Amino acid sequence: MATAIKVPRAARKELMTLGENIRVARLRRRLTAEIIAQRAGTTRQTVAKIEQGDPSVKIGTYVAVLQALGLIKGWGNIDDPVGDQISLDDLPKRARLKNG
């Protein structure tokens, strides 16, 4: 049996926003949840869960639905203002715990 993951409130809110944006995009295109489900290789019920921002749906399924809507380009871009301040040349090869 899979262990339930406790999703922080801020992350749940973002998933709900993503789900609502997916729903609006689908409706703007006048596509049914069934059509998107077929294109994404999932079920209508899973598309409904995505549109509700359900965190139990695998991220790959979210991505497949975005692809089915033609919205995949740019989806993986991360806004990282803190990271942008750090030069790519100064990045370590891997993160290590500091002793102390």
C-alpha cells in the first residue's frame, strides 16, 4: 500500500491553481475531459482529479494532460530568483551537508 504524502498548503494551493488553469484551457478549446483523457492516455476521472489539483495524481499524468492541450512548452521552466543570483560557474557538482 502506498504511503500518503503530506503536501504543504502552499503546494496544494499551486496544484489547485494549475488544475483550474488546465480546466479553463480545456474549456476554451471546447474539448471534453474524455477527449483529453484519450489523448493523454488516462481516464476522464483522472482528468477531473487534475482539474481539482489532486496531489495524488502522478506528475507524469499532469504533463501528459498539458501535452494533450498543447501547453507543454515552457512548463518545466522554474522561476528561481535566488538561484539566478548565483553564477552557474560557482555551482558545486553536488550538494553536501555541512558539518557543524
